[in-house]
Amino acid sequence: MFSAFKRRAASASKSDTNVKGVSPRGSTSTVTSKTNENGLYGTPTPSNENNNNNSKQIRGRTFSGLSLTSSSSSTLTTSPLLNITRLQEKEELQTLNDRLAIIIDTVRRLEQENSKLKEIHHTIHQEHTVEISNMKSLYDRELESSKKLIDDIANEKALQDIENGKLKKTVYEINEQLQQKLENLDRLEVKMKKLEQESHELKHQNETLKMKHDETQTVRLQMVELDKKYKLLEKLLEDETLKRVNSENKCKTLEETIQFKESMYDTELNQVRQQRRTEHDRIDDSLKQEYDTRFFEELKSLRDETDQRIQEMRIDVEQTYQKKLIDLDTTQKRLYEQIQQYRQDLVDSRTRSDELMKERNDVQEKLKQFEERARDTDQRLQQQRERYEIILVERDQEIEKLKQQVQDMLVEYQALLDLKIGLDLEIGTYRKLLEAEEERLNISSLLKNSDSSTVMVNGNHHFENGDNVDQVATPQINPVNGSASQTAIMMNDGHVPRKRKRLANVNDNHLGEE
């Protein structure tokens, strides 16, 4: 459009030089021009002198760049009216050229501003992309570190599960040992009635061990709860990663939409410019001579309209650009807040994992303490068991010694008893012999008064002479319980006629005769 204006202005400036024209016949002719209502010059007409000759030779010139030409080589004569028209045309051309220069200057200024705005937009876009790439790399690093942390925690969890399995096995073995020890204690309680007090103490210790076992059960429940909390933290971490991925996808979609709208706006601007150029060229080609006045009016209206549209488009572009900048700022702030929140969540998850590790260490320490206590109780029970076994062995040895002593005493007493019985029998026979000898020799006067008397021998045996019966009390010893009883031993003297001997127990109420 502006190139067409420049060409027309150049043709108009050239037409100012073609003031005089020479007729082919050598005669000079003056040219007059008519003014229209808008002050613009239309087609010039020659004077009356050469009206018929030069009517076809001189053609009118217009503001649109039509030069004043002639078909002959004759020179036109000048006139004051022509000079005035030339001056007016020069002034109008100057004003039009000034207006064109102002338009060109404004267009250049707008193009410069547009280029500056494009550069600013490009720099902002580059900064935004760099910042996004930096944030992406930083977030990727944080994600890698969190993945490593999760892997470490998973490995530690696996180790802890293995250790927990070992601890469960040890606790199960300890429980079995405790059950065995409880059975042993019950057996010892059945065997040792005299050690009831110590058995009560052992029962009390057993109750304490049961309480400790209950405490281990509570610790296991706490470990299960901690595992549940850990799984919840893993789920939260996965949700946070999904949110981050969604936010990154939204950012990418926003960038793509911005680029697409920018390209769309650029294409629309190019289309509008191309349409304007085609419209101007079409109007210039179709309305060169016939519709000059209409052309200028339409040109003015088109200029105003294009200026207005350019202004509106500029305002619209500025508004859209401001809106996009505001949207980008808001999205950037929102992303920054989300990233800060993700960082805070990561810090919280790390603190939670540290707390869980501390709790796990505390639980391990408690388990170690419980194991040490169980070992101490096992050692104490083992020591007490060994001591009780030693006491039982010593008691059994003492019982065996006492049994052996009783057995020896019984054997010795049996031998003495046999000896005593033999002596008593010999004394009885000797007495019978003496009595028979006294009766044979009639030496019984001293013994008549004591026919019904009883002679005591050794405090435990006596003889009754009235019945001619000897009674000897002999103690009988039970080798089982070590007690002695007195039994009656009956003795018959076969070589003494009508007389017999009898050994009776002293504890009998009466001594019978046969």
C-alpha cells in the first residue's frame, strides 16, 4: 500500500516539471485545469486558441501519479493560471507527502514497537523455558533422591522384616523354653513340697515373664501399625508424584496453546495485510481515471478504518498479551507454590521417615532389653534349677546314707538279737538242768517260797516257774521303717518231761498256759 503511495507521489513530482509543451506545428498553447469540489485538480484543458489541435495531444494529470503528456514535441506556453494550479498542486503534494511521511513514520514506529514487543516476548519466553527446565531438572533430582530414599527404606524394611522373623523365631523358642521350664517347675513343685515358698517366687517370676511377653506382643502390634503408616506414606508419595506429572502436563499444554495462538494471530495479521494490499491494488487498477474523487474518499475512509482497526488490533494484541502474561505469571506462581508444597511434603515425609526410623530403633532397643531380661531370667532359672538339683542330690545322698546306716544297725541288731536269744536259750536250759539236778539232789528248800514268783531277766524277759514255762520277749525289727516290735517265741523242751518253755511278748495283757 505504501509503495503505491510512493510511486504516485514520485509521478506527481515529475509531472510538475512538465509545465510547458510544444505543439508539433511550432505554435504554443496554454493549458488550464479545472478544480473540483474537494480542491483537487482534475483533467487540464488547453486554451481556446489550440483547442481543436491540442485536445487530443494533452492529457490531464491527477494526484494519483498521471503525468501531463502530449502527442507532439511542441512546447506549451505558460500562463498565470497554470502557475497557480502548479503551486496549488505542489502545496497539495507537499501536504500529501507530509501526511504520507507521517503515516510511514507511524508504521515504522509501530513496526519497531512490534519488533521490540516480539523481542521482549521472546526473552520472556526464553526465561520462562529456562526457568521451567531448571525447575524440571531440580524436581527430577528431588524425585531421584526420593526414589533412592524409597529404595533405601524398602531395603531397610526388608532387613527389618528378616530381623523381625528372626526375633519371632527366637521369641517362639523362648516361649517353648518357658513352657518347658514351667513344666519342669510344676514337676519340681510336685516333688518338693517343702520348697513351696521358693516355688511361689518362681511363680511370681513366671508372671513377670508373662507380662514381658505381653509387652513384646504390644511391641509387635506397634510394629504392625508402623508398617501401616509407612505404606500410607508411600501412597501419599505416589499421589504427589501423579499430581506433579499432571501439573507438568498442564504447563506443557498451556505453552503449546500459547504458541498456537501466537502463530494463529500472526497468520491472521498477515492475512489481513494481504487482503488490504489486494484490495488497494484492485482499487488502484480499476479506478485510476474515472473514480479519483471516490477513490480518495474511500482511501481516506479505508485509512481511517485501517488505522482504527490497527489501533483496535494493537489494543487487542496488547490486552491478549497482558492477559497471557498475567496468566503465565499466575500459572508460574501456582506452580511455584505447588513445588514449594511438594518440597514441604517431601520434608515432612523425610521427617516422618526419620521418626519411624527412631521408633524402629527404640523398638529394637526394647526388644534387645527384653531379650537380655529373658536371658537373665533363663540364667536365673537355670542356676536355681541347678541349685535345686544339687540340693536334691545331696538330700538323696543323705537319705541313702541314713538308709545304709539303718540297714547296718538292723544287721548289727539282728546279730545281737540272735546272740541274745541263743544266750537266753542256753541260760534257760542251764537253769532247767540245775533245777532237775536240785530236785534229784533234794536241794529245793530255798526255792519253794518262790514257786509262784517271777524272775526278771534283762528287764525285758521273765520266766514263770509255776507253769514250768520260760517266756523270753524278743524285739522284732521291721527293716522297712526301722521300728522295733516285740514278738513271742514259743520253745519246747523235749528232753524235760511235763515241762515246756514259752517266750511271750511283754506287751501282752496276760500270759496263757497250754
